[in-house]
Amino acid sequence: MLAEGDAPLTVPTDAKDITVTRDGTVSTSPAEAGHIAIVGFADERAPQPGLGRLRHRGQPTAATGTTILQGMVEDSNVQPIIEMTRMMQISRNFGYARISATARPTAPQRHRQARKVA
């Protein structure tokens, strides 16, 4: 997590009662630890290559109209059970297709093929 100015936001290990305000200010019982940088990107749908396999979305700019809520849990837009079931079905279908493509013809299939040739 970065603070404003792209500096790492560090909280002392002995800090107690860590609070985060809606504007991103991080405070502990002894003092303020810093301010979380809230940023956005011009084009959210156009990732660009970064280091190794990492991707980024260009230069961040200060986000407007965004707030931070402490203690909230973000919902996922993925339904893991449905996605795992779908992946298992795709894997089964691939296996069936592979088996049918490499299977030897049965006696009735050989008979039909022989009649087509004759």
C-alpha cells in the first residue's frame, strides 16, 4: 500500500487502535501514520506490460468521489462454485472429444465405412 508521493505506508509494529478515515488518513494511538493514496486510471480496460508478468494501467491520477471505509469486506464478482463446476464440465467435454477422436471404429462403423468405399 502506498502513501501519497509513492512512498510505502508503514505502521509501527507496536501500534494500537489503528483507524482509517474516509479520506484515507491512517492513525494509530500514538500518532498519525500517513495518508493512503487514492488513485484512478484514465483507461481501466487497457492494461500495459509492466515488469515480468505484471500489468499496469498507465499513470495514476488522484481519484475523485472515492472514499475508504474501515472494516468493510469487498464482495467478489466471481462465483467460485459455479466457475469450478463450469471448468470441470469443460475438462470432461475435452476428454470426451479427445477419446472420440482417437478411438478405433467399432464393427458397425467399419461396416458403414466399407459400404461407402464400395
